[in-house]
Amino acid sequence: MYQVNDAVFGELSLFLSWSRDTTIDFCGKLSEIELIIDGEEDGKFDKEQYDAYVALMDNWETLQYNILQFIFDYYIQRRHELGYDVGHNEDYPLIDTAEQLLEHINLDGIIIKSASLSKYIDVGLTFYCSWDDENGLGVKLLRGQVVEVGFQDVAI
């Protein structure tokens, strides 16, 4: 297993991808997450990846609440699509506020993609969610804006 101590990302280990375990606050809830950085075996990362990560962390205080609202909107839409807004389903409980949603989700990963994959660096966030253990929840950010919410694969 390769390791690198990066000045921005910290101490990373390579096993399929560069990663490290860390703790982050998401809307007042501490979460143990895996930070994953796309990269080659040499442990060198693109300037755009550094910029995307630094921008994410610099704006995290306000961005996390925007992300929560997008997830809440997604959840309400998903319940409606499945017909659970008119009938009871214990997997998709009625949730009235974004804050109540925090009881049903947990941030578990941040993925900083490689610049070679697109013109802009996209950042993926993965969440555990109580209503879909199998597919989880994913949020895709592009240039600091939420562009997609769905199953975890949108973030990968």
C-alpha cells in the first residue's frame, strides 16, 4: 500500500484510490467520512483538485445547508414519485423539514474527481440514508453548486 502526506489533503493511502478517514461536521452532526481523491500511483494531484477541495472547505459552513435543502427537496420528490405522499410507508416516513431529515442521513464520503475527466472538477458527496440502504444517497457538486441529487452513483 502506498502512502503520501499531501500538504492540502493530508496523509493519504492508496488502495484502488487515494483516501483517508476523517471527521467533518455536516449541519451540526459530526460524521466519520472517507475523503477520496482521484489520482495516479505517483501521489501527484491536479491543481484543479486542490482548488476544488479548498473551495469546498472554505465554503462548507454555508454550502452544507444548501446541500441539505437540495436533499430534502429530492426526498419529497422521491416520496411523491413512489406514491408515499398519499400512503404510509415506514421506509419513507413523512418528514416536514430539512432539519428532521438529518435524523435519516449521514455523510460518509467526499470524492474529489480528477481534472482529466471533465473541464471542471466535480465533487461528490455520499450519504447513508435510512430509506434506501442499497443505493444510498449522492450529491454532485460542480464549481461549488449542487447539480444533481440521487443514488450514490451520481457522486462517484
